[in-house]
Amino acid sequence: IWNQMYESIIVVIIGYCFLITMYAVSSNTNIFTFFKKLFLKIKKFEKFITSFDTSRDSFSKLFEFKTLGESVFWSIIAKISQLLAVYFIFQSLGINLDLILSGQIYYTSLVLGALTFLPSGLIVTESSMFGLLLNYGVDFSLASLSVIFIRLVTTWLGTLVGIITIKFTGIRNYKNSNN
């Protein structure tokens, strides 16, 4: 169920290297202390040093078996629904890519955008998805339309719903908890 896409292979390798590095830094005290001392020498990072300890605690909690298992379960459900949305958008626009290739194009672009540390991988995700669609013979205008539509449906619609939800429920709950 894997299409031999070199872009995906490169992104997966970089992503796993980053994940392994973050796990090693957060779980090994010596490595963590080394990086902390290294960042203390850089003036611009001095103000972030206190958040390093907080981040390490958060990573430790994230990698606990129960938390990791529940996160993986809900992530798989969410990713499958996104995959189906992308596939059906392609099908509705007449782009005949199979389910696996559709997902591979979408998630390769998404991971590449995430590795840039830009909010939602803005611009990088869109341009890489656009480039991959062009590589698979999709017409320029159709690729543009599908990228915009996919990003609106999969990313920005959920973001908008979240903002509206926080606006109407989150603030109320915050005010009630402080009373």
C-alpha cells in the first residue's frame, strides 16, 4: 500500500530523525542538559530556557503508554477522515488518484509543512501538494483548485470551528472556573 514516491521517503526519514532526536533529548538527562547548556550560550535563546524544562515534562507525559496509546487512536481516526475527505475531493474534481496515492500526496505535503514550523505549514504545504499533483499529471488549474479546496476543508474549516467553539464555550468555562 505504498507508492514509490521519493518525496515521501525523504520527508518520512527527516520526520523520524526529528522524532527520535526529540525523544532522545526529552528522555535522556545528559543529552537534555547538554542542549540546555548549549542554548544558554546563545543570547536569543536565554529567555526560552525555563520553557525547556516545561517542554521536557510535557514530552515525558506524552510518551507515557496510556497517553501515547489514546493519542495514537484518536489521531488515526482523525487522519482516516482527512484521508477520505482528500480522496473524495480529488474524485469530485475528476482527479483519478487512488486512495493511497491521494493520502500520500496530502500527508507528505502536510509533514513537509509541519517540519518548517510555520503555522499550519502555510505556503510550504500548499506549494508541495501543488508540485506533487503536477508531477502526477494533474492540470495546473485543477491542481490549484484542489489544493485550495483541500486546505479549506481539512485545515481551515476545523480551525474556524475550533475558534467559534472557544469563543462561545471556552471563555464561559474559563470565567466559571475562576469564580
